[in-house]
Amino acid sequence: MESLEKQLKKEVVIIGGGLTGLTLAFMLERKGIDWILFERSTIPGGVMQTHKRDGFIYETGPNTGITGNGEVVELFEMLAPDCTIDIANPASANRWILRNGKWVALPSGLISGIKTPLFSFYDKFRILGEPFRKKGSNPMETVSGMVRRRMGKSFLDNAVDPFISGIYAGDPDQLVTKYALPKLYNLEQNYGSFIGGSIKKSKEPKSERDKKATREVFAAKGGFSNLINALVSRLPKERLVLGADDLIISKSDAIFTVTAKNLSGEKITVNADKCITTIGGYALKGLFDFIPDEALNPIMTMKYAKVVQVIMAFKKWNGPKLNAFGGLIPSKEGRNILGVLFPSSIFTDRTPEGGALLSIFTGGIKKPEIIGMSDEALLQMVHKELDELLSVSSSEEAFTEIYRYHHAIPQYDAGSPAKLEAIAAIESKHPGLMLAGNIRGGIGIADRVKQAFDLADTF
């Protein structure tokens, strides 16, 4: 029997059906651009998935986002009423930091900043001079180097180090501020300091879009799967090729040809004027037959944190009151977990009455070997630490689940310049090809949405 084959002509082909790819497809659809999207998984959304079990609602992948730009707020506005933004409960505004085995709230104002035991007296006094310090001249300065220079070692150890563990599962000694925390880097470069720059920037005129960037913690009402489903529901089903296998991208003259098999085994060949990838750097290997590996190597070999997420659900919570966003753990505490989020405190309706939900993260750049532990050993380790830190044994557990992510979070480290140069060189040599996704432009949910908006604006 002759195999099935379909040949199509499109303006744009998108590779990857995570948040970036789906948002881009949605924006192109609104513009009337003829597109098609290929996703290797049978489920759209990448790692951004919401699970429901026994009355609990929990996330795998990202648990929350920050409204760091107006584009992410506008996306929710466009998708209403099918999907609405869920702003975190004000009661979860506290951030706990572990110090000497006890939780301490990160200071949120002048008085709490003076009283906190997290920072040394010397650094508290020294911070008064931060606006007057000379700005750095090394564009490759690490996060730890910049913070130590401008704020002091105790701020690095007890605030920035756990923050980096929570966001990147990374190491502040390796991440380069210019690429990993560009807003912080630009505050110093453009305004001379963090404190003075923040004040000056807050007084600058803002566009209507910028005013929406309130930097609030958010999720999608009912879970991020509702965001993914709302995007998918607005896209023609025939343009989403899920379960795409044997995917290869070729190029002849100025036309890109993508071939793949769909779930039915049908071969699909698409000729397109533009090709946009939104997948991880590691996934680019073997994708293009016209780009040599050495040209892609700085992108394909970028480092990713290996992270394990453990979900612990409790029917009845008898432990300490979880009146916080969660707790982060400085490296110097010598713990095996990076931190724990309290989804049941951040958002309503995530647990049955009287219950609690913990999302624990472990592994990361500093302890990548943890991902290889057996389920039994991993749960024993997590239970031991959570019992010491949150007395979980006093509560009635409903269930526990484990999720492993071998390519959880890309690290914007010293390899970033070579990576960005490689991307620029490839795109310059092959007009119409765009390499996107979290290989550049930020790792947060708002970053992914903004990148999709920006890409759509090029059409």
C-alpha cells in the first residue's frame, strides 16, 4: 500500500507547541498569517500542565509567573472569558528564607530591613552607600560578583543565592547578571545603582502597556492548563500537528521545507517562507540538514538545570501556618532541597477545606545527581527535610507525586555571548529562520509571552 502524504504551502512554520509557540500561533492567527505548528508531544503546552486529583489542583513545570511586562496581561485580556488571570493572595506576600534551620521572613520595608537577622549590621549600614557606588565595568560579571560588590556578602548569601536557586535552580557564581538578570544589570548601567535606579525608573512616563506590568505574582484561574487550552481553542485544529515524529527542516533557495509524520503515520511536507523554532537548545540537534553542528554547538550545548519536583498533598494540615508564598533555602544551610512553594496559600480553591499543598524542588545546578535517585530514596530525603522544616508528619497526607525534568531551566552563564553570536550568525545567513524559545530572552512565563508578541510584530 502506498503511504499517505500531504504537501502544504504556508507563510510560517512553527516548531514547538509550548507557551511561546502557541502564543505566537495565536498572534499570527489574529493577523491573518497562514501558519502551521509542529509539536513532538501529543499534548500541547510543554511542561506547563495542570493536574487535578482528589480535590487538589497543582502544576507541573512553572507554578507561578510575574506580571513583569504588559504583554502577558494583554494575552489574558484577549483570551477572556475562557481564561482569566489569577493574582496571588495578598496573604502570601511573605517570602521565607531559612536561616540556621528556622524560617525568617524576607524584609519588605525599612523597619523590617533594619530588624532582620538575615543581613549583617555591616551590610545594613553599607547599603546606605549603594546609590553612590561606581557602576561596574565588566559585562561578564557574575550575579554573585555584582551583589557582593554593591550590597555585601550577607545579602548574597541570604537573599540572592536562594532567589537564584528558586528562579534558575542555578549558581550565582556561574550566572552572568547581564543575561540572567538583565533588568538588574540595566539599573546599574543606566542609572548608576539599584536603589536610585528603581526610584528614577518608577517616576518615568509609562505607556498603557507598561502600566499593566505590576510585577504581581499570577497564575491562570484554575491552573495554567486553562491558559494552554484557551490558546488551543482559538487555533484551527488542522494547523496543530501534535505527535510529530521524524521532523527534519531543509532549505532550498529561500524556502524552508519541513517534513514530519503525524500521529496517523501520515507524512506531512510543508514549504514555508519563514521557520521559527521555539524549542530548547538541546532539541536542535539533528533538526536542520543545512546547518552544520559546529554552527549550532554553542546553542545545543548550553547548560540546563536538572530539577526534581515533589508534590505533597495533605487532607488536613496540622503544621505551622503557611502564611507565605513559600520558603527558599540558602546554599550555606546545607540542605538537599532548593525550596518549597505553598500553592494552597498563593491561590484559592487549590485544595479541599483544611488541606494544604506543597511543591518542593530539589536538584538544580549544584546537586544534579539528585535526579538519578530512586523514588524511595528521594521521598525519604524530602520527607526528612520537610519534617524538620515544616513538621509534615503531624498532618494527614493525601498523596505524593514526583516529576523529573532533565532540561528544566537554561542557565544564562558565561556561554551566553557565544550562544547569542551563534544565533545571530545563523539567522543572518538564513533569512527567514528565527531561533526563539527560552534559549534567549528570559525564562519566565511573561518573557515567553513577550517574545511571541515581538516575533508576531515582525510580520
